[in-house]
Amino acid sequence: MPLPDPAALRHLLIDGALVAGDAQLDVVDPTTGAVFAHAPRASAAQAERAIAAAKAAQPGWEALGYDGRRPYLHALADALDARVDDLATVLTRERGGPIAECRREVGIAAGAIRHFADQRLEDEVRRDTEAELIVGQRYAQGVVVAITPWNRPMTLLSFKLGPALITGNTVISKPAPTTPLATLLLGEIASTILPPGVFQTLTDANDLGPLLTSHPGVAHVSFTGSTPTGKKVLTSAAGTMKRFTLELGGNDAAIILDDADLDVVLPRIFAAAMINAGQVCYAAKRIYAPAAMLDAVSEGLAALARAAVLGDGLDPATTIGPVQNKMQFEKVLGYLQSARDEGGTIISGGEALGRGYFIAPTIVRDLPLTARLVREEQFGPVLPVLGYETVDEVIAEANNSEFGLGGSIWTGDVARGIAVASRIQSGTVWVNRHMSLPYDVPFGGAKESGLGLQNGHEGMEDFTQLRIINVARSF
């Protein structure tokens, strides 16, 4: 399947115009490890132009009101649906996922933009008496910089773009330098739909972040990525008291209770752990099973790992693609070596395969609770399985982490599952599912997994400022 017109992938969108970068970036296909495309690299001067354009466009965009902005977002969502094959092909090449998964990513992105197009934040009357009227209003913050990672370029951008645009903000998108192309194509699509300056794209070599996150012309930074980088973003934003949303790393525990039907739950847990080769912040990253079930759980997951089909994402038979970039590939291999050094038993996978950045899906058991693969976020297709004796013990272990993004409980008794979930210190805890993120339900992390919320009306509110109108009805 060929890439779309290369010209659409070689331009930034700045102030409504498709422009060349002041330099260029190599884009590597993780399936082969070879450069397959070139992307524009924006300069600091181009970033300044984009900020100025976004700031100039924002008052007019906000003045349209919800009803005036809504048709633009619907048109953008419809255009994404119309270009799903082009966008999915680009995603498959640059991030390495199976083509069906990439089509789904585009569909989720279009769906998110369409969903938020139909939302609004209404004024809220806090007090209405003969003596006074107090009303809460929400207004746009201004220019939003959306910084997205390489694992889910379209989905994660849409969770920022839809709420920010519908509430009257303008948006500058900065994708990861290893996966810039789908965002550039989105910019090309948006250039014919949105007014100039309302949405813009800047691709860089991870050098424009400090400028964008500290710039006085930027009102809000919405960042998705690792916790260490999120802390740097927070520090940079503090100088101008920017608003921010940080969706950061996770080390989600999947807890299997002793009444779970393994034939039912293991395929679902495996899918939740290995989606996008394990490169999802809220994927299942450590599995806990009752000690009496540990052998069955480990072997069941290992059998699923052996049955997985690694390969080129454009091949419909492929179920797991490569790790997205060389740096992460080497990091995951480091976790494998640590697992061996710390006494773990690898019962499936455990090795790099072929060209590109492929790692066989790996199941590891017999690790101590202090092992790196248990304590840290691996962000790859390597999964530790651990045993426990009591429910209290496993809850304490699940909570013994600086992360608190998500987690899941697997059981034949839903009421019992809810009771256990209610003791887990995470922003989201699923019962008998994992990774369900409805557009109308807020999502965010506890502890070092983030600040602020995405999705739901709460996610829209994060892009607005609360204004209280406090009225005395008479003097």
C-alpha cells in the first residue's frame, strides 16, 4: 500500500499555509530500521510565527461560539474518515502497528473530534435569590500547545484537539520527531477546513519544547509522554503560570482473583498488555495471579505470546508490530537483561528478531517484587507475572508504586471486583476489562502519572478558565 502524496507529508501548517521546514528530519520505518521518508523540521522562528498566528486567530475563533465552531469540527472529523486509508498507512509505516489497529486509531480520532463538536459547557447558576445572582462561566484560555508521543499520534492528539477547539482555544500540535507524518497529513487536511491559525503543526527534533512550554504567548500546555519529561514541562510552564495537562507514565497492575475464568480473561489480559507491542501508557504492565493459579496463568499467557504473529503492519496477518524506535528498542532489551540478572524465568520470547526493532512477546515469571521490570514502566512487549497469597497483599503491592494511571481487576464476581478496585490508588480501575476510554468519561493519573484530566466535560474544563459573575440585584 503506497504512502499518500509525499508533498502532503513535507509541509508544516502555519497560519493557514502549508510551508516547508527550515530543515528536515529523517523518518525511520521501525519494521526495517531504515529511513523511508523525510519530514520538515521547524525552526524557532517558525515556532514564533505559529504562536503569533494562533494568538491572533483565537479571539475570532472564540467569538464564533459553540454553534459557530461546531460545523468546522464536524467537517474535520468527516475529512479524517474520508482519508482513513491514507492516514492508517502513514501510521503503520511510521509507528509500526498492524494496519487494522491503525485504521481503528484514525477512527477513534475522528470519533473524538465529532463527539466534542457536539458538547458545550453551559453557564452554571450558583445562587439566584432576590438579593443576588452568582453565575459560573467558562471561557477559553487562549493558545494551546499539544505535545504528543510516538505511540498513539492520532488518538492522543484528538483527545486534546477536540476539547480545546470546541471550547474556543487555538491549537499548535508538536508530534514526536519519530512519528511526525500522520500529524503533518492531518495539518494538510485541516488547512482546507479550519480558519488560518486555529490549528497548526510544528515538527522538530525535540528542540522546540522549551520555547513552546515557556513562551508567554502560550496559555496551556497539554503533554502526553513520560513522567521525567512531564516534570520538565511542568518546570518550564511554571515561569509564566501556564495551565497544563500532563498525561504521563503508568505501571498498570492487572489483578486476577481466584474466581476468574482463565479461558476468558487471559486472552483479554494479553491483548491489554501487548497492544501496540506494549507501547501504551495505560496498558497492563504487570500481572498478579493467586499463587495456586500462577503456573496456569503464566503458561496461558506464554501460549498466547507464542501464537502471536510478528511482522510488517501492512500484512493483514500481523498481530504485533515492532517497537517504534531504536532508543526504546534498546531500553526494552535492557529490561530483558535485567530480568535475567535478577533471577527471572523467561518462558516465552525474550529475544530480538529479524530486521527492524522487533522483540518477541515475552512472558517472565519468578521475579522478585523489587525487580526493575516490576517497579518501572517497560513500555514494550515484555510482561512480568507475579504470584500473591492474599487479596490484601496484592492490593498493597499494586499500590506500592509512584505510578497511578490505571489498573484492572479480573473476577467472576463483579461486586467483589468493585470492592477490590475501590482500594486501588489509580485514576482509572477497570473490572473485567482494560483500556476502555469512552469520550464522555474523564481520564487522568494519580501520583506521578499525571495532573489534570482528558475526555469528558472535565477534560473540556481543563482548557477553560472559570469566571464567576457575582451580582447584587439592588444597592
